[in-house]
Amino acid sequence: MTNPWLNEFAGLAADTFLAVGIADEASFVAHAGATAVPCRVMVDRDVEAFGFDSRVAARMVVIGALVADVGSPRRGAAFVIGSERFVVDAVLDADEGMVRMQVHEEAA
């Protein structure tokens, strides 16, 4: 983040979410062979997504993470939370503080 106050606020919010059980500690691996780095994430399961002209909802898992923790993840990056491993399919949205990604679960 370019704004130091927002960077500190986002970190404090993430730590608070961890303390109350809304967020999880995870390891982030940017690409195969990269060193895992600790990060804070929020996992939303069974998020419904509707296509442009579809009446059928697809269900997906969405992970939100701080840009300060993970930078700009790309397809194939992975998050490990306990015994679960999630691989990034697509970045849904991002700003200077938070990035949200569609992921799928793989065997850890």
C-alpha cells in the first residue's frame, strides 16, 4: 500500500479478524519452487456466482488476502491453511490493500 495509515489499519483489522476467528493464518506460495510466506486470509466458501446470461448459480471458494502479505497473486499461486491447499484460478478484484481470488481446493 502506498498510504502508511491504511497499511497499518489493514494489518490491525486482519489481526483482529484472526483473534475473533473470522480470518485464518495461512502460508502463501507465489509459484512452484517459491518459498512459502505467512499471510492472513479470509475464506468464503459456497460463494454464488451468476453468469451474464445464466439463471444457474455456480458455487466457488473465494480467498481474500492483504496485498501487504501476498503482493499480486497470479493463477497457480497457492494458499495452505492447516491441512487444506487452495490454488488460485483467477483474481476477482484488488485494490491497494486487499486482493480477492477465486480458488479451488487440492489435496495438500
